[in-house]
Amino acid sequence: MPLNVLGTNLIPCCYEPLTGFYRDGFCKTGAEDSGTHTVCTVMTAEFLEYSKEQGNDLSTAKPMYNFPGLKVGDKWCLCALRWKQAAKAGVAPPVILEATHKKTLDLIDFTMLLEAKY
């Protein structure tokens, strides 16, 4: 079982919408996940707007990628570096630590994640 940033077993982030790089509900990662989709977050209007401004519209469904489009309150596995970028801009969505993969700590300081705890 993969571990989370707290050092305990990783719990699911969300099954509806079905999230994760592998679309299994978990923020797991592997060699093919170049974006490191490991941060379990709760979407906010500010973050969704910010992401759209950065060229990644997460609000619009993209059925060809099995992507439902997200709304405020949805839980989603974000790319670690996108979350960090959003945090520096003051718009990072809250993080569910128990569902955030330990690999995140290779890219983001634990203190930053803790400050954004959901």
C-alpha cells in the first residue's frame, strides 16, 4: 500500500468524480505520470479560475480524456508543481493530507501542505 505525506496508508481522494492519474480514486503516481498527480485537493472557485488562466481549464468536461470537468467542492488529484505554483500565487486549493501521496514531498515542503490542510 502506498503511503501518504503523514507516513500512513494512502486513502482514496475521490471516486466521484473518479480522480487520480490512473483513474482509480487515489493520488498514486508512477513512471508514466510525468505531472506527478499526487496532491489530493478540494476545488475552489479561485483555483479553478487560476488554472484556466494558466491554460488548463479544469471546469470544462473533456470526454475523450475521461475528464468530467470540475466544480467547486470536487476533490481532485492535482499535479504537485501546479499546486505549488498556485500556493505561491495565493490561490492553492485545500489539501487532504491523508490522500496526498508521499512522493509529493519530493517537490513540496510539508509545511506548505500543512498550512493548506483541509
